[in-house]
Amino acid sequence: MISNIVTVPDVRLKFKCEPIKKIDNDIKCLAFDMHRFLKDNEINGGLAANQVGHSIRLFIIHLDSIECTLINPEIVKMKGVCNSIEQCLSIPGELYEAKRPKVIKIRYTNLNGEIRSIKGHDILAKILHHEIEHLDGLLINSGKYVGRCEDALTRKKRIDNEKKEKVKDEAAKSGLILPDGVLGSVIKGK
């Protein structure tokens, strides 16, 4: 049974996971426990084995009607790029902006030992890529990503301040000095 998620700064999240050589009962039980954890916590997304303390190449997906266990997954093809606002169970309470493929195709082995492939578009592509990177020891808070996202209020304040500075600069060029109260009205479009 899974009770805790491995979180940063735990070093187990930073190493490339080892391929699974044999799909035995322990692997099947781990996958079952991972699926149950996401179901019990009503999480729509993915979970990599290293996030629950096992440095092996396995992750699961729970997205609406898709429930899938991917063993030794390999990226076959990626197409397009989009920005994605994401969170990660291993970095609780934070949002990050990441570049993800619009489409991804992955070859993997299922729990029955059969080679399969899955093609993901949009949100599924983002989740598949995010989880593969977990298995490669990459996290969304690493330097590879665009960075931590501002919360909505901080972003609004920053944009409003930038607009105020622009209006002040334009007014100054015309020889006008505007008090702050007037600037607030100008920014809000009053």
C-alpha cells in the first residue's frame, strides 16, 4: 500500500530509473497499488515508480477512461510543442510552466508482457512526457523548464504595474504628470 509520495529534495527523483527485466508479482502489486493510490486520492494524471520509492522504469496513467500501466516506456515520436502549466505530486503546492509535445507516441510493455504503443494528444501527451521525464530523473523544477508560474493575483499586479509604467512613460514624453489614482483608472479602462 502506498502512503507517501517521494518529494523534493529526495535524491531518488534525480536518477534515471532501471529497466524492468521481469514482470513478476511484485511489479504487478506495485502497479495495482499505484493505480489504487490515484483512484483513492481522486487524481487524474500519472504516477512514476520513483515517486513512490522504486527506481524502476514503470509509470501509470489515470485520465478519465484511460487506465494504463507502462513498463520500460520509450518515446517513439514527438510532434509539435506547446506550453503547459503543470503541477507535480513530488513538488507539492507549486505550479510550473513547461514545454511539452503536442503529440507523443510511446512504445511500452504492459503487465502481461505484451509490447504495445500509445499515442497521446494534448493533455495525454503532456502527462506521458511528464512521467517519462520522471523515469529519466528530470523534474519540472529543473533548469530545463520555463520556470515557476506566478499565481493569478501576482501576475495581474505585475501586468498592471507594467501598464502603469508604460502610461507614465508616454505621459512624461508629452510633458504630463499623472497622479496614481488617475493611472489606476486608465489601466482599468475607466
